Amino acid sequence: MNKKGEGFSINNTLDLEALRIELVTGEVVELRGTFQELNIYCNLFSEGVSGNLIFNDTLNVTNNGPILGGEKVFVRWKSPMYSEFSEMLFKVQKVSERVPTANQSTVVRLELLSSDLFDALGISLSRGFNNQYSKAVKLYWESVDFFKPIFTDESQGIYTFVLPHSRNPIDNINWVANRARTPDGLPFVFFEDLEGFNFASWSKMLSQKSQVKLFHQPQRTLETPEKEFRNIQAVEFGNNSRDASLFSVLGLTGTQEQVYDPLTKSLVVMNKEFQEWVDVAPRLDKGAIINQALPASSVQFLLMKPDNSQSTIFFRDALNYAMQNACMTAMTPGDNRMRVGSIAYIDQISPQIQNGSGMINERFINGNYMVTGLKHTLRPNDYRLYWKLAKESYFKEVKSNG
């Protein structure tokens, strides 16, 4: 990071070094002077980075190029708070909108996919493995020779399996992610961020320390450029999914799993409860989710799989549900270093009347949140970051009144 305050201010949030499109003819068109907005979307639950680019087509490159799909779009940018630039290579998925303007020009919107994701959708590659799922994914990725690297966490067990040519490489790795598990039984997730693709374990992600602290405080309390850089300018709280009836309907209060093994022709019956997941899984904060509402209410009939991957279904469902315990969308000045899957600490002042002796912080909203989504919005001389934040626990335990 630069010296505190160097380059960054609330009115100086973007250094844009390059924004260009390479047409099928090989011609490169610089767009920094004509673009209106570039959005870059990263999501923990989406396998690839996507985006859209809106620009004033003064040279009519949409028709003269022409832009048909597959053209390369390159962007290199950073926040003035840092010295290091980020880069992203996209390919045009389609021209989604053309709007004529009063000066006989056209405003064009292009839908973008990361270059590797775009290429992978047209690739067919089959490989067989006798290995850990995590190591097999890395070997498979390297055999395709993608532009970006893949980062993998270690999975449990060694298995014999085939990734068929009937699925593209992204679908094949998603298939593996749905079967892999850690020694504590937690599942994996596959996603792309600005640096590369990730085959990541939930166990490791939930065990991280917070990388940044976000403030939601009045402007007058922001003593340093760092606080101004991290201050939430707008926030919207998502729906709270902790509804007892839905919790029961989904079978997460507790479920009986009847697992049939076709090799031994036997039926194994196991009872699983939400508290079992709470006890096993790492937590972002100390205050665990406790649900005392309803007893076990569902029965699931499952087929025993050679890798025992059916055993992760309950934990995966419990995790997906618990991560909606508290959700919010926040907007801050742009930060090209932030990555999905990282942890942010929220420091919010309580809405209660302050006593004047010092700021009183919110007890339950504050705490560690996982960054599940990021939208980088670049406009001429403006860079904003929209955060999707979620948590599965509380900073302080919520106690029952009854």
C-alpha cells in the first residue's frame, strides 16, 4: 500500500491504465476515452468472472469491426491507495444493447466472460484419475493449459474416476467439487476471482482471520485516509432466512438418512442434526447459531457412492442455509485487492442513542463476514466496490428468552 493518504481521496478513486478491445481483424481499439461504465462480477457461487461494458461507439466498431463475439477485452486498473495494478482479460459473449444518441452515435453494451471461462465452454477433454480429488483437479486444469492458474485446498481420500468429454472442463470440476470433502466432512466450492480459479474447502475459508475492517460511521469520525477508504457509503440488509418452519421443511433441524449400499445390498440408517454441523464446522464468530424450534422431521433415501460423497449432502445444505443467517450488500470506494472467499470485519456504530462518552458499537451486526460476491464498477474518474457479505454466526451469542 502507498503511504496513507498518498494518491487516494474520496474524489480520486481510480487509476485506469488500459481498457481496449481487440477485434477479429487484429485491430486494437482503445476505449478509455469513450467508455461509460465497466462492471466486473466475482461470486463465490459462480464458477467464472463475468462483466459488462458500456461505451460510446463513436467509431462504429460494432458494425465495422464487426463485433461478433469472442473479441478480447483487456482492462488494467487499480485504486490510488495501492501501487499494484490488477488485470482482467475478457471475451465478448454478445452485444446485448445498442441505443442511438442525439449526436448520431450509438451507446453499446457488451456482455463479457472471463477469457478462460469463455474458452472452456467450447472445450471437450476426458481424463481418468486414481488420486485425491484436489490433486486430480490441478492435473486436469494444467492439461487444458488455461490462461489463469488454479489454487486448490487438499481433499480427503484417493478415488478412481473419469472426467468425461461429454462435459466441458468447468462442469467437470464442478462435479468434483460437489463430491470432495475435508477430513471434518465439510464440502468444497469452485469459483474464479481476479487472480485465478479456486478449488477451495469451506473448512479452510471459515477458519481464516479477517483481512480487512469495514466501517459504517459518520464522516466526522473518519480520522485517516484508511478509514475513509474502508468506510461503507451505502448498505442494504438482506432477508434473514432463519425461519423455524423453513428450517424444518428443509430437513435441517434433523434428518434421518437411509443409505442403501448396492454392493452389499444393505441399508444403513443414520440420524443427523443441525447441532452436529455446528459442533464440527469452524465459525466466523464465537456466537453459534442455536435452533431449538422443531424436532427432526424428514427422511432422506440416499444411494451409497464409492467415495461416500452422499455423506456431505446434509453438511452442504446446512452450510448454505446458515450462510444466510445475516446478509448485507455494502458499497465502498473501489479496492482491486479484495477477493471473494476472504473475511471482512464489520465495525458499525449502534443506532441506539450514544451516551457521549464514546461510540457504542452494534452487538449483533458487527463481526466477521465472508465476502461471497464483489462487483467492481469503473466509470471515468470513479471506482466503487459493491460487497456481498454473509455470516453463519454471531459476534455475541443470541440467548433465548424462554
